[in-house]
Amino acid sequence: MTLKELEKQLLALTPTEKTQAIQLLVQSLSNTWQGIEKTPGVCGGRACIAGTRIPVWVMIEARSLGYSEADLLENYPTIGAADLANTWAYAEAYSDEIELAIRENEEA
């Protein structure tokens, strides 16, 4: 996708969506994600929910298998709704990374 193609879509967003898009771009440029961290030696260095050993790809895979957010919060009592929101945003921004982690896990 080119910037010119993206421009029309950006201009069509609501003010709230534009704010979210800006936040996403800033996070992407600074390579820091609130609530998501990568630590060498922890979960293979994969992106995890901060302060846990719960990889982002595990949450995405669980959601694709039909688990609801309520199910995830019940099964992972150490995380909260904000952690899930951070997880979904990270996974959307780095979908290739997450898909690769899922594939690698399936092959292991």
C-alpha cells in the first residue's frame, strides 16, 4: 500500500480513530509498546504481556480458537483488560511476527 492510497483511508477516520492511528504510529516508530515487552531468554525473546511470561501469539491463537476476552481474563488472572487491549494493538501492528510465532509453535 502506498502513502497516497492510505491518505484517503486516514482522512475518512473519525477523530477518535485518527488519535488511535497516531498513537499506533508513535509506538511503531519508538519500538516501545505499553504493556508489551521482549526479554532475551524469556519465551524465546517473543513479545509478551509485560511482567508475565504470556506471549502475545498465545493470546492471538486462543482468540482464533474461539476464546472470548472474558475467557482469557478468567484463565489468566494476572492480566487485565488493558493488557488484552495492548496485546491486540501489538498483534495488529506486527501481524507477520505473530503469524510466524504461531507457525513455529505448530511445527515444534
